[in-house]
Amino acid sequence: MKNTFVLLIMVSGLSFILGVSVAWIIAMYEFPLRKFVSVAFMFPLAVPAYVFAFVYTGLFDSSGLIQALYKLIFNKYVWFDGFRTPLGVAFILSLSLYPYVYIIVKNAFETQGSRIFEVSKIHGVNKRFLIFKLILPMASPWIAGSMLLVAMETMADFGAVSILGYDTFTTAIYKAWYGFFKFEHAVLLSGVLVLFAFVLLMVEKLYNKRKAFYSVERVDKPFQRKKLLGLELYGILFYLFLILFFSLIFPFTQLVLWCWSAFSVELSTDYINYIKNTLFLSFAGVFMVLFFGYFLAYYYRNHKNTISLIIVLIATAGYAIPGSVLAVGFYTPISKLFYNILDMLNLMEVSQLLTNLAGLFILILGYTVRYVSLGYNTLYGNLSRIKSGIFEQARLLDVSSSDVFKKVIFPSLKASFFSAAIMSYLDIAKEMPITLMTRPAGWDTLAVRIFGLTAEGEWERAAIPSLILVVLGILPILVMVIKPRRH
């Protein structure tokens, strides 16, 4: 409990500092390569936390880049074990999680428009008051939602903390269940973890319950970014480069070097199936996450009461449940029900095809429960900006819900839908425990391949599926940027 709590505080703090500061710089300032940098900060989302863990650990192994450079310069090896400390684990997880904060909060800053700056300038409001009393409070639903995602992802992480040897609730659950076969102990630990997640969810919902965040303009003009010059420009560029170096350039370089050395041994035609399975399952999961995430956000936006709060809390709590616990919790009862139905209908002789279909259904259902919080938290912020009068007028004019969605809601939420799709796709593509434990035969993904290789200590060979997974995550981000915006 202490380890989990310490890690939660440290990762939340580091992710907040990195994510909000970068979002502020990108949204508020104009400088060379700003568009390129704004895209580059999305790329670390494509790197799973467990890949960051084994890459940074491997950097200081005898075959790692740091050891090779140190050996070349000083003709000896250096011993370093800093990534297995609480601060080191928090650093690794923050590299993987701060882009959540950056993407969501940057969208909040950029959609506030110019009116707030113009009015503040007319009334002589100083910069500190503008930032801390106006801009940040107006962005608080996005900040709270992104930090909630970071907190729940930290509590549910298993791959990175297990590689780094840092005991948390998730490693204790795994050891109790699969190490000591103490099912009741694993259930107890899982219950405590879920209860803690409910507390976090309750705090966030109560914080935003009686707040409204409406735009005062029908068509808001984008504000004029401040152009950076001189020492301020170089200082900010150095700060941005430093974050990109540790979260993207450094690990990507190590993966490429390992791939080069393991290319002939590891790469095979099986990777075509790994890629196809990863993409199919990711797209199916994204559709379900967006559908149910929007439904929850719309429901809570229009029915803020105790019952709706409880429903949202229950529906979005899956993000804090360890994937292995969620997998067993789904697979055991549903598989029993499935085989009972087959037996009743005398269909056991064709059960292989049906078993595969049921396995896919359980797997995608597990993704939905695990990641629906991504869709909900990303969509709810912008949905809360749409005035209640619009829905009331639509009801009075007998406008159908589908027309309201197509003509009002979707245009307003288009960017949020895409952000939610990108983040849920990246999380589902790199998800490991649920896929590992509930996938049907022949449905291995890139994440499953990475697990098999890292479990054997084959880090160089694991770099190949890791690099492919990173590239598959970067591609939709590039599509989002290259695709021209329609006004």
C-alpha cells in the first residue's frame, strides 16, 4: 500500500508538471518548429511503459548504449541501478503517461478562444491572475480528467513495475494468484485497489459536479500566440528538447540498435499475423470505447444526480483494475455460461469456431470495460461546454437525437473524439494482461510477443515487436496531423 501510494503521488506530480507545462508552451507561444514539436510530444504515447522499463534498464546493461559509450571512453563499465528506486520507477511511468495530460490539456487551452484574453487586457488584468484565476480554472475539467487517467493507469500498471522489481498492489495480486494460488488474497487486494479507484473517481466527480464551462462566443476566434525571442526562446526550446530526448529520442535509438543486432534472428512471417491481430482488436476496441464513452458523458452531462454519479463511477472504474484481474473476472463466468449453453444446444461438436468467437467477444468486452474511462473523460470536458438550452430547444422543436448529434454535438466534439480514439487505440494496441489471458488460439498480438521475449530476458529480440508497435502508434498521430482541417 505504501509503495503504491508513493508511486501514485510521484507519477501524478511528474506527469502534471511535464504535461501541463508542455501543453501551455505549445498552446500559448509561437516559436520555430512549433507544429513539429506539438506532434512529437504525442509520440511517447505509442511506447508502452513496460518497453520504457526494459529499454532504460537495458541501457545500462553490458549490451546497452550507455555501457558501450562509457566503455569506449573510460575502458570500463559503470554500475547504475537508479531505475529500480521509487523515483526511478516514477520517472519511467511518467515518460509513458504525461502525454495523456499534454493532449487533453492542450486541447483545453487551444479551445478557450481569444475573448478571455481580450477582456482581460481591456480591464488590465495581470498575467498571474489571468493564468491562475481564469485560464487554469476554465481548463480544470480537462486537467482533472487527464490526472485521473494518469492515477488509474499508475495503480493498474503491472509490466513496468514487475520488470523494475517494485512491489505494488498489482504485483502482489499477481503473486497471490499465480505464485501462491491464494485466490481469496488476490480478491481482497483487488477489492482494496478498486475501492481506492472509487475514491479517486468520487473526488473528481464531486469537484466538477456543480461547475459549468460554457463558451460565451458562438464562433470563437483563436488567440494570438506570443512570439518567443532571445534567451526565453532558447531556454524553452532546451526544456522541450530535454523532455523529448528522454521520452522519445533516447529509447527509440536504443530500440533501433537492438533491432539491428536481432533482425536476422527474430523477424519472420509470423509478424504479419501479429500486426493484423493487433490492428483488428484495437479498432474493434476503439469503436466500443467511443460508443460507450460518449453515452456515459452525454448521460452524466444531462442528468447530474446521485444515481448518474454512481453509474459513471462504476462504469469508469475498470481503468484502475489490473488487466489480469479483469481478464479472469470476465473469462471465468462468461466461459462457464458459454459452455453450458453449448451443452444445452448440443453444439459442442462445432465449439471450436464458437469458442474463438466467444473469446474475441470477451477480449473486446474486456478492452471496453478497461478503457471506457478514456473515452468518457476525453469527451465529457467539451460536452460540458455545450449549453443546456441547445438540448432544450431541440426537444421543443422536436428535433431527433441523431440530428442533434450530427449537427451540434459531433462538430463540437470532433477533436475530442479523435483524441479519445488515438489514446484508446494506443492503449489497446499495447495492452498485455487481458490479451494474454483471454485471446483465442491464433490471436497473438505484438504485446503478447513482447511478453514472451521479455519473460525470457531476450530484450534485443523484444525490440523488434516493440519498434513495430511504436510505429503503428505513431501512424494514426501523423494521419491526424496531415489530414487538412475543415472549417
